[in-house]
Amino acid sequence: MPIQLPLLGGSIPAIDRSFRGLRRISLDTEAWVDHLPGWLQGQRHVFDALSEGTSWQEGQRTMYDGVVPVPRLTAFLPEHGPGHPMLQAAAVALSDRYGIAFDRIGLAMYRDGEDSVAWHRDQVLREHGSAFVATVSMGEPRRFMLRPHGGGRSVSLNLGWGDLVVMGGSCQRTWEHCVPKARYAEPRMSVMFRHSRRVGAVVAA
């Protein structure tokens, strides 16, 4: 069943190509995160369109002696749906700013507080010396956390309602991230933009 959001963000979908208000958080000398709240306006329309028009996948993973469901729904575009025109516009804007072609789009749906993703690094991009992963979060905000790979003091952001986060530099190689469970949470969707080619220099904020 499609999930309807009685949330803010019901205006016409649009993005701010000027990236006004973007803030860079330096995690260490090589890894950083860019954060821009409310980058996607009209996020409710995009959320509803993707919720209804996507063939969501229920994954499984092996844990201990059994197989358990992955605690969230996932999808890739265009394999699992037509997406939304604003996603291509967002990919172009991000590519222009960061100087890399964001040519892969993945989706994750967190239906409630029980849905989560454990500490991890990107399976492909963690092998790169420098890489970018951009995420637009829609729906109810949830905690998004980062920490040095293997453990350490974490950095926490509350993401939703069209917020943009871009992880760059060595972030995928030397840091890991998660969305922890919550006692109570309304639905949240993340749209992840990745690139399939290696990158070199980091673009300054």
C-alpha cells in the first residue's frame, strides 16, 4: 500500500541549484560531509510518487544460523520503477557542483522505527581513495550517524523533509554510517546518488 505523508513539503517540487546554505562538516583531514537542509522543496509529492510507482524489494541476509529479512525496503532506478523527474534534475545539479557524473540512483524506505540500517561502508566506493555519495532524505526525519571505520566518536544528523547530505573525500573508505532503530518514527525515504567511475580531486564547498 502506498504511504501517504501528512507532512510539510506539499509545494511544487524544486531544488536549489545555488546550494545556498550548504555547510561542510570536516570529519578528519581527508573525509567530509556536506549538509543542506530542505534542498528539495515539495518533497511530499516526490515521496508519494516514488512510494506508489516503485516496485519495492524485500531483501534477506544471513545472520548466525538463519536467514532474516533486511529491515527496510530497497529499489534501484530504472530497474524497479520510473522514478520522478526531480531525481534526474537533482543528479544533474549534483554532478555540476561536484564534477562527477552521478549515474546510479538507489532508494531505501524506512517504514517505521523498526526499519534501520547497521553500520556500514559503501560496498563499491569504499575501495576508492576519494568518492561521493549524495543522499536526499524525504519524510519524517531520522538520525543519520557517522563514525570512524571500526568505531569511535560519532557525528549525528537529523535528516528528512528534503535534506541533502553528500559524503565525500575518504568518507566511504575511512568512515561508516548507519540509520539506527527508533522507538517511534513515521515513514522516511532516502534517495542515494552514486557514481560508477573513480574520482580524483575533491571539490571545495
